[in-house]
Amino acid sequence: MPPGAESENANDCRVTLWPVSRLTAGAGRLTMVTNMFTGLVETIGKVVSAERAGAGLRLRVDLGRAAEGVRLGDSISLGGICQTVAALDGTVAAFDAVAETLARTTMGGWQAGTRVNIERSLRPSDRMGGHFVAGHVDATGRILENRERADGWWLRIEAPADLFAEIVAKGSIAIDGISLTVVEAKVPEFSVTLIPTTLRETTLGDRAAGDLVNLETDLLAKYVRRAVAALAGPDESNRRLLDALGRSGFID
């Protein structure tokens, strides 16, 4: 792909490739510049229409106050799914979702009237109040419990087992695009607690046991997992390092 060319990833979010020389001294390799989110929902939007287009889906979503400043080609997080604005009509934006997105997320079940969490992509000048969210959904989870207990409001979710290498207590996770802190995690489920603001200002207040939600594990956890896997090779010094990290409780 030539420098400056644009492509679409599995969750239909625009990605641009530039030569390293554009960003740092030296040249040769390509670096990826992609849009990011914080997991702090700006508003709740509403699906205006959802029409099948071959194997994909053409969505029109009313972004409400989050439509301010949005332009064609911008990336928007819809329920935690990064999508590219394909058309604009006032506060209503159109998006084209591909088959992979529909298979991996809850979007395939959206219809006119569905409420979705909205967040515009992060600008370099914005405050980082949540955690780095890419909008690339890993899988869906099923809600087991979403109710108030004596010690607060608990949301308990069943998730695919292979995600738990990246889900840890006190770590971050994005649920339907909302940055939340994991309280408990043990295969096959994890729990978070919700404050009244989250219940009021996001779609989690609408969710009930049995509902599916979009899950994106922490981006940093993904890189750590890849780095640890690379260490687990034949090099004896790497094995000693992994043993030391295990004894100290950093890894299982």
C-alpha cells in the first residue's frame, strides 16, 4: 500500500499509513496513524435506519450534540465500534458496516430506534480521562447481572475464555464503548461496578440479563500479552525473567 493510502480495518475505522520520515528522523518503514477514543461517552445517539447492503449494513444514526464539528471521513465510536462517516445530513450521519463487523459485534441486531453510545475520536489536545480505546471490538459478552446490590450497582458479564489473558482486576475494559474498571475476573465472567452517572448517561442503564454487549480489552494488555508470548521461547534468560515475574504476581 503506498504512503498516505487509506484502508479499513475489521471494525470499519479509517486507518492511514505514512512513512516514518513524516513523523521521526529516518525513513523506510511505515507507521500506522489511527484514531483513538477515551471510552468517555459524549451522548446517546439513536439509529434512524439500518438497511442491508449486500453482506454489509448501511446505518444512519442521529448523533445529537456529538454531530458538532463532524466531517465526512471522521471516525465515530458507535456502541464501542469505530465507524467512518460516509454521509452527513444535519445531525444524522451514515455509516457502512462490513460483514466482519456484523459478525463480531452487536451491530447486526441494531434497528431503527436502537440507542447507542456516541464518542468522537480523540484529538491531541483533549484530556485523557478514560483509557486508550481503539474501537476495534474483540468479541461480544452476555450480561449475567445488571442490578443494585447492598454495596453498589454491579454489572456481571460472561465473556469468551480467550479474552481473560487481557482482563484483570483493576484493569480497564471497554463495554459498548464505555471505559470501565474491572473489579473481579475469573473465567468465564468478570464484573464491574457502575456509578449513577454511567447508568444515566450511557446505554448500560437500559441493559438487562441476557443482553449482548461489545467488549474491547485494554490495548496495553494486548501489547504486554504479545511481548510475554515472544519471551516464552527457547532463550533460558527469558524463561528466568518469566519465572521471576510469575513469582512476583505480575503474570499467572
